[in-house]
Amino acid sequence: ETDLDLSALASGDTVVVTEYIKVDGVNYRVYAQVTYSGAQTEPIIRFYAKLLITTGGRSNDYKITIKQTAGTLRSFPYSFLLELMGTI
């Protein structure tokens, strides 16, 4: 899972957060896209793990981008947790 912190957003700032999935093993397609503007009352966004059965569930088959489209340039802290599960 991934956590993205938007607490740096202020009045006049806008960001677009996009999730992509590589559905055919080659090309990414937009899975979800949300625009956030101004200060956020709940600034933490959590993206839960997606199991990608069609392409083998490789970690590079999923990505998240954040693009600031207005306002003062900000930094957005994030954390990424990769959990590998298998038999021992």
C-alpha cells in the first residue's frame, strides 16, 4: 500500500493524482484520477494494494503519479510498502 500526504496544499494549489494499471503487460491505462484543490481537511490518501492477476501481479504493473497544476510548488511526502507473500 502507499500513503500520500497532501497536507502541504494551500489555497490556490491544485494537484491531480492518477493511478495506472498495465493491463496488457506493456501499456498503462488510467485506473482512477482525482483532483484536489486547496487545503485538505483529511490530507492523507491511502492506496491499497491491487492484485494484478492478468499480468502476474508484478510490482511494476501499477503506478501512481501526482501532478501539480496550479499554485506554489509543493513537496508531497509519501510512503510505499511492498509486501511479498509466498511459501517457505
